[in-house]
Amino acid sequence: MVKIPGRPYPGLMLLMILCFWMMMGCRSTQPEMHPDSLEAEPGQASTRTQASQPFPTSTLSYPTATSTTIPASVTPLLATASPIITPEPSKPLPTTTPQFVLNPALLPEVCSNADIPESACLGVVRNADWEPVVREINGFEMVLVPAGCFMMGNAMGAQKEQPDHPVCIDQPFWMDRTEVTVAQYTDFMNAPRGKADDVLAWVDPNGRTFIQVEQEGDGWVPMPGDRDRPLESVPYAKAVEYCAWRGARLLSEAEWEFAARGPDGWLYPWGNEFDPEKVVRIRGKTPPVGSKPQGASWVGAFDLSSSLFEWVSSIYKPYPYDPTDGREAGLEEDGSSERVLRGGAWYHADKMHDNLTATGRISLPPGYVVWPLGMRCAQPLEEPARLP
């Protein structure tokens, strides 16, 4: 027999193969052990390290461990992780509770001296904390809007309404309870200042007779049935002029939205759900103002959703709202930029209407005139002298 250098004898090789086979057979009779099944005996410490455990099988995607141990501060996060749930499209995504900082501009004594609740000056934090205050000021029924903060805009709304952001109204003010009526406007037309030759021209720049008023002798009166209807076809410049004649002004965009939504940030003046019974449905012509009192806002203002689009003082600019960025410039400073209108009007088919939320906003040039444009005025706590 020739021995091959470096190779064992055949008998020895056969013995080695037999021993190897017996070892494998013995092992196969034992259950397969998984690292997860290793448990320490009572009273003994486990020999496993955290890194030896595989991450649990889940629909979540966990990162792969890069060290031999996972810090204790991370472990609870893995244990409490849950799948992301996509909310229904009709519901807004939850937002972080904003941190409002209201710096009241008026001392509470100012409100108490005016015989109104001190909370109007200090600020309110919930809609339910406020009871509407209604007064007649210089012949106009007005409601009080207290100081307070809210989230302006709508994170789930149109692009113009985004992003939502905190805004504070630092002092109370009065606002018209309704849109300006035809009868109120004829008072302006018949006043010494209102008898200028351009009174009709600015209401109807096309030169046609304005259908809501008619001439009677030397003055003007509402058309039959139109006395308590909202004034229509109002251009921005003359809305400013009318309010100034009363010693008032237009609301800013932030003031208008706060009066409609309140600190709770309701989507509509009455709450967060649309209710067709609380909005003005225009069929043929607008009904008298205040015809849907059930749709009043938290401060008691009527027709903030539907009826007419209402001019506010603000120039249209993207959010967030900042009164110091030029958007509250007067016509003398900026007479061409588009101004914002709020409120909406429902004059289409039953299932087709404009954005009637309290966050909706559109913009038009200040000289633009079309029938569903109206107005309402605001003024500070003091009662200004009425212009002649």
C-alpha cells in the first residue's frame, strides 16, 4: 500500500466519519434553539445582550441596531410605537395647542366705566365665556367683540387660508350686528355730505339707475320691499367712505374672522358643522338682514356666513396675518392692490355654493363692482361724533 503524504490511514478516516455521524445524529434529537427562547434560570442573570434580540416582526419599519445595547431612553419609544393612521379628509388634522400671549391694550376700568364686562378688556379664552352685548350706537345696532386670541386660517382649507396661525385682538371694539341696509345707506345719500352728484355713480359705475333706491322729491328712499335688505354692489372705496361718514371704519380681516369664530376657532359662526338652516339662501334677491338669527356668531352678529361678501380693510397678502407688513395701508397709501372680502354668498344650486366657512377669503380690486358685495362697519369703544 502506498501511503499518500499528509493523508490519514483509511481505518482512521472511517473512524472519524463514524464519530462525526453519531455527533450529528445526537444533535438532531434536540429542539432547535432560538435566541429569543433563552431564558435565565431563576436567580441567575441572563447571558443575552439587548443586541442579540431581533426587532419584533411588525408592519412598522424599525431601524437596525448599530451597537451592542440600546439606550434605556429609547426602549420605551419602541414599545409604544403604533402605526400611523390617516384621518378622514373631512376632518382637520390635529394641531399643537398654540401658546397665546395677549397683551390687553385697555385696562379693565375702561370697560367697567363703559358699562361693559371687564373681560372684554382683559380678553376671553372660550366662546362660552362670553354673553353677547348689543347696543344702539348713533342709531346703528352694534355688538361688542371682546379682546382675545384665536388660530386664524384653516390648515385644511384653500391655499389662501393656509397656514393657520395664532392672532390676538388686543382690545374690544363694536361692529354692526348686520350688514349695512338700504335704509341706512339712503340716510347717507340724504345727508349733506351724501348729496354729491357721484353718489349713484359709485354705486353703479355703469350709469344705470341703482335698483335698491329711488328718488323722491329732493331725497332718496329705498325701493318698496328693500328697506331692510343689505346694500348690494358696493365698491371698496365707497365702503370706506360710508363708514367714515358714520365715524366708523371697516373691520380688519383678523377682526372679522375673530368675530365670526371666537377663541374656540369654530369653522362656522355657530360651530364646526355646516347647517343649511343657519345660512341665507338667496333665491331671486337677498332677504332682509338678520333673517337667520339661528346662525348668529358667538358675539351675536348676523349673516357672517352667506348673504353677501363683505369688504374688510385688509389688502390681500398670504398668511400669516401681520398688520404691520403693509396689508392695513389705507387707500391714500395703496389705491390699487386687491382688498379682501369675507363671508360668502349662496346663490347657486342647492349643492353648489361658495365657501361659506368663517375662514374663506377672496380678493378683488378696490374699484370692482358686482351685486353680491356688501359691507359692515366697526368702531372703538368710544362713540365718535357722527359726520354731517
